[in-house]
Amino acid sequence: VETIEELKKNGVIIVTIDDPSERRLSADLAFYPPVPQVKEMSWVGFNGVLYCGWEWVPIKNNILKIRKNKIKRKDSKNTSLLLTMGGSDPAGITIQVLNAIDSSKENIIPNVIIGPEFMYANELNLFLSTAKKRYNIINGNLDIIQTLSEADLAIISFGVTAYELASLGVPSIIISLTDDHAKSASVFDKESMSISLGNFKNLDNKTINNSLSSLLGNKKELERMKEKNLKNTDAQGSYRIANTINNFFNNNQRA
């Protein structure tokens, strides 16, 4: 914090994005997604400008391009389901969810993205060798944004992917690694954009499958959730943040 204050004295504008630490109190501009933690944190001593909302979530530029140029897929009998738990999936949630899906009555072939640092390859191979259903395994080393955009529904761990899917109009079933993540994911549930199942430690196959069945069998609900996601997120947060910083710089240059 002392270093930041020294930088400010030297005319440097301080910007923070989704920072829960005390450093945020020294920022000139602070940007956050609309998670409940923002209001719960103490802002005593903060003299900057706080921006909090769906419109302030930074999103990759290629997502905006895909969103704008996305061709509406032809209606099909089966719903496209995507499963991804991030780059490494440290808790092995992929295997947990796959076991749940395999025990369900749903007639579906999920696309499963395996991240570049996935640590449960042996467990995955063992599962696939005895699985009752078919699964398409996708290499997560590749650019997966197009794959995300083609899904009708996704099962994910909470993180940046939740916001990316929302920007693409894809509803999700969100599983969280921690209680803090679950609190952040609750805003998606509250806005009826996705379903949050909370901390993975409290999950069982029945809970996962009940959520999955409730959406796979209800295309009208999926479409409604899709429209709510697209309405709340326009994928232009990065541009909005950049423009705000630029305007602040032009209007508040320190001598």
C-alpha cells in the first residue's frame, strides 16, 4: 500500500480490477463484477471511483466477435451439453460430474473439455473404460471459445468461464471450489442466468442430475436463460473499462 501511495504522489493513476485486498482502497478506479462480496467489504478510506456490475466484467475480444457473428444453430432434438472445470480442475470435479451424468437417465453425449493442466488423466481413462454413455473429449490446449459458444448448456466450475458463457448466451450449472466462489456464483442464480449448486464438497449425484434434468427437458427455460444472459452481459466490459481509464487520465492528470 505504501508503494502504491508513493506512485500516486508521482502522478501515476492506480486502477484495480476485482481486487479484494486492502490495495483497492488506494485505487483511483476500482472495477468489480456484481458479486455480493463488494458490498460486504469495508470501503472506509477509499476516495476513488467504484464501478460494480455486469457491464464492468472484462471479456476477451474474440468473444465479442463470436457473439456478434454467431449464426443461430438449427434446432435439434438433442441439447448440446458442455462440461469444463478449468485448466487444472484441482479437486477432480470433472470425474465427480461424469459419474453423475453416467448414472442419469439422460440420453446425451456431452462434450468434455480437459484443461492443459488437468491432473486426473488416469482417473478419466479408467472412467471412460467402464462408462455406460459416450463422451466427446476435447483438448483444452486449443482455443475453446468457439466450442463454448456452440453449447446449449454447460456444467462448469466457477471462474472466468462463467462470465464468458454468459456473454455468449449459454446458461450453466455452476459448481464452486470454495464457499467464496459459491457466494460469487450466487448472483448468476439470483438473476436466473444459471443454476449455482454451491460448494462441490456438498454435492451428490442426485443434486447434479436433478439440475441437469430440469434444464435438458425444458428448452423454453433454456431459451429464457439464454436471453437473460445476453441482456445482462454485452461482452464490452474490457472496452468500457479502457475508455473509463482513458477519460480519467485525460481529465485528472497529476502534475
